[in-house]
Amino acid sequence: MERLLFSESLKELYERDFYLWVYENLRLLKEGNCSLVDWQNLLEEIENMAKS
């Protein structure tokens, strides 16, 4: 699986492949690369999960 390096790519990925987007953000968090995480969409997803 190709690794994404830039948050802009992750934002684009969010629209195209949700599963891969989740996987890549999880990988970045586990590696401690928090500055590359797509925080805007990740926080929105967490907020939506909390509402449901």
C-alpha cells in the first residue's frame, strides 16, 4: 500500500477512499507524525460518531 506524505493528499483521499484515509491517518498517529494527520476531517468524523 502506498504511503501518503502530505495532509493535502489525505484530504483528497478522504473523498475517494475512506478506508485508506482511515488507515493512513492511523499509521501517521502510530508513528507520531501528528503534523501530517488530516485533523479537520478526522475531528469531524469523531464528532459525527459521538452524535450517533
